[in-house]
Amino acid sequence: MTSCSNCGAGLQPAQNFCPKCGSVQAQVATTAPPPSPEPAPVAQAATPQPQVVYVQQAPQPVVGTKSKVVAFVLAWLLGGFGIHKFYLGRIGQGIVYLIFFWTFIPAFIAFIEGIVYILTSDQDFARKYG
């Protein structure tokens, strides 16, 4: 308990004015222990930047729209006319086969191409013709 600085009346520690004379009291230090010093601030980066992580995914299988079995059958049956080339989207080569079909050279080449088509892996065929 403290006393008023003007009239000496008893005051509660939390009172800022005297109830008897009405004078405003100065803040009186209490016997509480002094506050502990704050630790020095640690220097930090302004804003941590998010880390970018690149994840390598397994390669996706290539899926083609053309069938190598159909290309094989067309090359063996109608290869002399270049039908397999039209099927695979090689229009220019198909026209050349049509122009020279009477020499049987396109038929011989198509026979070999049919073997190559059927022996090619699905991935390679889809990548090349898909």
C-alpha cells in the first residue's frame, strides 16, 4: 500500500488518483523484479523463397494411331500400289509407288518394308508413323 503525495491518504497500488484529495499520482515503482533483458534479435532473411523441386518422371509410352500389323498386311498385299504408304500418311511416296507399279520394283520394296514394319518395336513404330 502507498500513500498520496499531497494529503498522505492510503492508496491502493493500482490507483492513479487520491480518493480523498483527487490529486493525480505519479506512477510509483513497485517491488516487482525488473524485466529480464530481451535477447538480441537474430538476423533472418527477409522472406524465405520457396524451393523449386524438379521431379523426373518416367517416360510415357508413345501410343500411335496407326497399327503396324495393318501396315504389314497392306505392304504385303497391296504394296506394289503404295497403299501402305497412303495408310501411314506418306502421300508423296504413295504417289511414286503408283506411278511405277508396272515395274514391280515398288512391290519388291513393299515386301521388304512389310518385314521391317512387323519387326519394329511398337514404341519405335508409333514414334515414326503414329
